[in-house]
Amino acid sequence: MSISTNFDSLVVVYRLAQVGSSNRREWGVGDTVPCHIQPTNGEQVQLADGAFYDTYRMWCAVDADVVLGDKVVDGSITYVINALKTMNFGKNRHKVSTLVLGI
């Protein structure tokens, strides 16, 4: 059985892109990605601003266009990809992301 049968969410990925030849950047809409998102074990992460944030895991296809720093929007909930690991071996190749909620 393929891991993709467990993908129960469809999220929209946003990525910062440079505007023209300026130094300004804007969030641009990327792909819609099928995935599975679930909370970690009550784990929180402390970022540079000193605040603590809830973390989640996201599983998606190995060829999904997601990178560190992307915003992932699932309905009305927005996460940011804080870590990304590609499991590119065996039958169930996939990416595992750590998402941070509330940034």
C-alpha cells in the first residue's frame, strides 16, 4: 500500500519571490499539494524571537514542490516549513516536514 493513500489534506503552498529587479519580495501562490498533517507530541519550538510555537508534521510526495520557509495553508490554518527531510528510498518515497504554527 502506498503512503499517498494516507494523504487526507490538500494544502496551498506560498513561497517568497523577488519582485522584478528590486530587493522587494512578496508571497506568491505555488502548488496545491496533497498531504497528511498531524501534531507532534505536544512539542514546541523556540525561535529567534524567543516565543514558543506548536509544531506539526507533514507528509507529502517526494516530488512535491515544497522547500524550507514556504507557507503551507490548510483551510484557515497557516504553517511555515521549519525543517524538511526527503525519504527517497524503498516503496514509500516521501517528504517529511516539520511545520510551525502561528508565525
